[in-house]
Amino acid sequence: MLNYYWIDNYGEKIEYIPENPIREGYKFEGWYKESDCINKWDFETDALPQAQVDDQGQEIYQETKLYAKWIKA
């Protein structure tokens, strides 16, 4: 199951912290910055990247993905 949340506050912290997901047979270990689950996202200190604009001054869409880390129970 995939869940998406749209957040437009570039350069700021993520204020909405999603509920911990549930996966049968696994324990949720937190949200991570990459699919290999090496660097944990810290909702208290980590911020989204700053907004960027193209040559015409139009804001460039940027995607930030967080990955759930699972440990087999």
C-alpha cells in the first residue's frame, strides 16, 4: 500500500507526521531518507529542500520521499 502526502512548504520542517504504518509480521522502525534505510528522517530537525526556480522564474517541482524501515518480527 502506498500513501502520498503533498507538502508545499519548501525549506521548512514537515509538520504533519503520518501515523506509524502497520505491516503484518513486521515491526515499523521509522522513516528514512533513502530506500536503503541508512539515514533516519528526524521530524524535529530535518527540513525539506529550499524551493528552486527555472530561468523564467517558475518554481521547479521537487519530490522528497520518505521510506518506511521494517524489521521482521
